[in-house]
Amino acid sequence: MKTEESYMRQVLDLAAGAMQQDEFPIASIVVLDDEIIAQATTSEQREKRFLGHAELVALEEADKQRLSFAERGRVRIFANLEPCLFEAYVARHEPGPMRDWAETLTRLR
Ligand SMILES: [Zn+2]
């Protein structure tokens, strides 16, 4: 089973890759059980979009996979930046992410 640290390392690698492409170094991955089901970097510079936040894009990608309610409860999201109000609002529709987000952020500090 992968650890939270390994997911965060992946997030940081994604963020570093974004920075090398002149993008803001912000990334996010969405995990269901032990599988990464979505990942994204911020695309604000690349696509000239104000709302291309990594967490929003990753959550939207995960949402397209039509998870069951039970699966949504097991989803976890990892990001290298605390959620802005947009993500906080979107993620509150998933029972799992906000709880784990808060717990993970607390543990990793
Ligand atoms: Zn945001």
C-alpha cells in the first residue's frame, strides 16, 4: 500500500514538471483506494485560464469516472497547496476528500 508521503512526492514531481514548462508549480492527484484515478497541474499560464486550478481539474476528471457513492467516500485528494475556496466548495460534495485533506495536511505539517 502506498503511503501518503509517496503520493505527496508524486504531487511534487508533477508540480516541478509544471514549473519547468513555465507553469505555476501546483499539482494535485486524486486517489481511490490505492489507485491514482486523476491528476492535474494548474493550467493558468498554459491555457490562460483563471480557473484552471490543479485540484479543480483533478476533481472534475475524477467526477467524470462516475464513481459510486461508496467509492466517492473513499476518494482522497493530494495537493501541494491548501485548497482555495473553489476546491473546498467542490470537494465538499465528496464525503472523503475534505476530511482526508484536512487530516493529511495536519499530519504532514
Ligand atoms: Zn484553487
